[in-house]
Amino acid sequence: MDANEPAFPGTGEWGSDGVYRLEAPAGMNGLTKRELFAAMAMQGIAASYPQWVQPQDAARLAECAVASADALLAELAKEQS
């Protein structure tokens, strides 16, 4: 798994042959998996620790969220080996 792959690679449609084809315009792939996991971690941390939702603590919150995302991606990569 590549952390920089799109989390939601695009939209698609069913072809007349019954095959679903994804189509994503160049540069329109949205969030990467790393960005998505970090956003989800940030949401969970902020909900669990409301005292961190202060302007002076934003950098610490972001660092924890990104570290959590990186740890999850590293663990998922181990499972594939």
C-alpha cells in the first residue's frame, strides 16, 4: 500500500459490457490515504481531548494526527509482507 495513493480514486460507470470503469480526471483524485487517515485521527483526538482544540495547540494536534496516520500505514504495510 502506498500512503500517497488516492483514498477515493475516482468515479466510474458501468459499461455496456457489464464492467465498472473508474474515471478520475488528472489531478482530481482527492485525499491520499495518509491525508485521510490523519484527518480521521485528528477528528478522534479532538473529540476525545477537547482541551487540544485551541489555537495554541493546533500544531501538537496535527503532529499527533500525522504520527497516528503514519503508524497505521506502517502497520498495514507489515501485514502485506
